[in-house]
Amino acid sequence: MFNYVDLAIAFLISAITTLLATYPVKKLAVKIGAMDKPNYRKIHQKVTPRLGGLAIFIGALFGMIYLQPRHIYIDEILIGSIIILITGALDDKYTIRPLVKLSGQIIAASLLIYAGLVIERITIPLMGVVELGFLGPVLTFFWIIGITNAINLIDGLDGLATGVTTIAMISIFAMALVDYQVLVAYLCITFIGANIGFLYHNFYPAKIYMGDTGSNLLGYVVAIISILGLFKNITFFSFIIPVVILAVPIFDTLVAMIRRMYNKESIMAADRRHIHYQLIDAGYSHRKAVVIIYLFSALFGVIGILFSEADLTISLLFTAIMIVLLHIFAELAGLVMGGKRPVVTMLRRVKTFIFKPFKKRKKSKKSSD
């Protein structure tokens, strides 16, 4: 059984440490010139320190030191995280080339695979457990690199990547408690605490950004805990659960890749057409755009948890719901049907029809008073 008091203490240690560590990290970023400057692609209007991922790492590390986990891959996870952290910090300071940044990610991913942390099997309905064999390391490699960059790409609004990864980790944490996956639970609770401590400084209007130091680190950690906690779990739909939980950043990354290939652009080229920017351009405020993505991330997180306990019929129902949610999300962001929003419009009409009588009652009460 888990010691829930220890988990709570670790959460508080991580949250408070990150909350306090962000102040000196912010001063360090200003001193060394690790600053995020406004340009045509970015939303913010003033120069803002980055490097905040260092504070997240420090907070999570203090929480893990308190918990003292023992696991066969713990050393490789720590070393890989430090490699990712250093690579991100260099990018925050010097804006290194994408291929150099990718090299750091490849080294960190290869270290885990060499140590033996690979996706060995997946469970597919009607087929059962499928052993991946030599494809396991290949899938693991692309999963780690893909999720690391997916979180990096979604880090475009104040508090967005921090909140999305926190929601994903809460979902995985809930499943880790049920399945008694100790390392997964420990990693989740310490990074959830660290993220919340950092969110105090990072939510709109942000005083500091996590930078690539944080977005790459969080993507790397989320990729690891999903391998340990979801792909390793022999459930009916184990192969789709991590994809569902991380649906928002994965969807954004796939859309970006398809768009860039269609326009014959480099898939590594930065642009201002990600989902969060589309929501801003569609007329939503900064805060509202972030909250919308939070809500969809939470919905997919809940669906992922339900998937882990569902049979085939219920899983197919959840799949249909997920497709509808993705379509609504795409409509809100103006990514489909030339910017038209038939489903969103229909839902708004239904909402108006349902709540109209209540509004009339309130008006009649006010007039009578």
C-alpha cells in the first residue's frame, strides 16, 4: 500500500521548493541573458525571463529525494533528465539550432533504451497481447522524442504547457495508485507539485517562462511515466490510453507536421499556427484560450482513465466521444471546414434553448421585486 502521507509531503516539498526556487532562477535568467524577446510569432509584448524549467527540476528533485524511490531505471532517468535540462538551458540562453537540440533528446532517449526501458508489448482488442520484439526500441525512441517535442510545441501561452502536463500526470497518477506502480506515482506527484508551484509565477500574465529547459523536461518525463505506467499495463486498450491522455499535444503536433509538409516547409520550422494561437486569433482571450485547452485536456484525461477499465463496447463508445471532442476542439481553433463551426454553433443553440427559461424566470423575479 502507498503511504499517502509521504505522497502528500512530497507534493508539498516539490510545490514549495519550486515556488521559492523560481525567484533566484528568474534572477539567474536575467543575469545570463536567458530572455524571451517578443516577435511576430509570439503573444507577449515584453521581454520575459525563461529558464523556469530549472526551478521545476529542483522542486521535483527535492520531492524525489524525500521519497527515495528504488527502481532499476532510476539512475538512467535522472541522467537523461539532466541531459534534457542542459540542452534546454543552452537553447534558452543561446537559441541553438533545432538539430543540436534534437541531438540532446536522442542521447537521452537512447540512454533509456540502452538500459532496457522499452515498450515491449501492447494489448490490442481481439488480438490480445502483441509482443513487439525489435520494434519495441524503435517505438520507444519515437515515443520519447515525439512527446518531448509535442509538449515543447504546445508551450506558447502563459501556463499552458505547465497545466496540460499537470492534468496528464494527474490522470496517470490515478491509474498508478490503482495498479500500485510506485515509481510512476512518485514521479507524477513530485512533478505535479513542482508544476503547481511554478504555475504561481507562470500563469497569465507570466513573470517567467519555463523555456525549453522546462517544456523539454516535462515532455521527457511525461513520455517516461507513460511508458512505465501505461504501456507496461496489460489492459484491453493499453496501446491507446497514453495517446488519449496526451491527445491535445499529440493532435497539435500532428496537425503542425501535416500542415508544414503540405506547405513544403521544414517540419522543425516554428510558426504561429498552433492550436493555442488559432484560439487567440479566433477571438478568445489569453486566459480563456488556456482554460479551453485545460478543459479538453481534463476530458481526455478522464476518458483515458475510463478506457483502462472498459470493455470493447464501452471503449468504442469512448472512442466516438473522443473523436467528437477532437472535432469540437478543431472547430474552436478554426482548423477545419474553413473556419466554420457547425457543431459548436449547434451546441450553443442547445445551451441557449435549455437555459433560456431559467433566464426568463430570473428576469421576471427581478421585475417583480
